[in-house]
Amino acid sequence: MRRTSAWIAIGAVWAAAAPAQAQTPAEGPRTQVIRAVERGAFVQATLGGSHAVGDGLDVGLGGVVAAHVGFDLGPVVNLAFGGTIITAGSGADRTAGGGDLLWLAPTMRLEVALLTTERLFFRVRGEGGYAFARPDRVNGRTYGDAGPILGGAAVLEYHTQLRHFSIGVSAGALGILDSVAPRGSPDERASAVSIQLTPHVKYTF
């Protein structure tokens, strides 16, 4: 009788210990995995400064405002479409009520990440579109004109601990081809190059 009771007790202890042995210390408790970086559809707002330069162009300092919507095609590539507004300050011969030169440019962007950490991304961007200049005449002289727009930038972006939000800054240039009349050559066209430094905020859904 005592021997039977002992075997019963040993069996009960073994049955209780078996599940504990099945879960090894390496597995640990199951927890929810939270990704540091959200990927998918996003919206991005940009606000920064620019300096328009060129051979004989009388433009100057200005600003950049842009809004884009896009989608992450993978862990390191995204595509976006939106609109960019670029302003260039009045030149010396455009101060008599002429106003500033302004380009309205729908653009398409492609970005590829070259270096990444868990939250920090270094990307390069290619961009193209078409720019519409306003006004086309300043002080009776043709200044602005429509033209293709091409450019690129280096982008540094940090995904914050506020999920879905990231912030960043880009430095690059946009060339507005055949868009401006150089000083003293009203019948010729030249390309304005807008050198830009632009912070941005992005929300990924």
C-alpha cells in the first residue's frame, strides 16, 4: 500500500513539472512585438528655404512649401506624389511693385535608403515634375515661364517614439529647365536652380 502511494505521488510531481520543463528559459513569456518603424501609406509636409541661382539670373533667396502623399514599396524604398511651391526673392530691377517669382510644381519622388538603424534612415531622393511660373511678366519684362523640373536630395529621417510620426531634413537642389530669362537677354531662356534646405514632418498610417 505504501509502495503504491509512493508511485502515485511521484507520478503527480512529474505531471506537474512536465509543462514547466517544456517552456525553456530561452523562450520566456510571450509579449506583443512593437515595430519601431511603421510602413505603408503616408502624408508628408515640408517647409524650408531655398536660394535660386543661375548664369546671369536675377532671383535670390526664397522659400519652399510642399505636401506629398506616398507609399512605402518596401523596407528601404518609397514613392510619393504631391505639389511643391518655390519662391525666389525680387531682384534689383524687379523692386518697383513687381513681386517675387513663384513656381507651382507637381512632382513625383522616389527615395531609397542607403544606411539605416532601428529608427534613423539616410536616404537619397530623385524627383521630377513640371513647374509653372507666376508671374510670367515682371515690370513689363518676361521673367517666368513653365518648364520641366528635375532634382535630387540627401534625406535624414528619424522615426520618433510617437508611433506613426517621423521627422527629418533634406538638402538638395531642383533645376527648373528653360524657365527664366537672364538679365539683358529677354528672348533667351535659362534654367534656374533652386538650392534647398527643408525640414519635414511625416505621418505613416
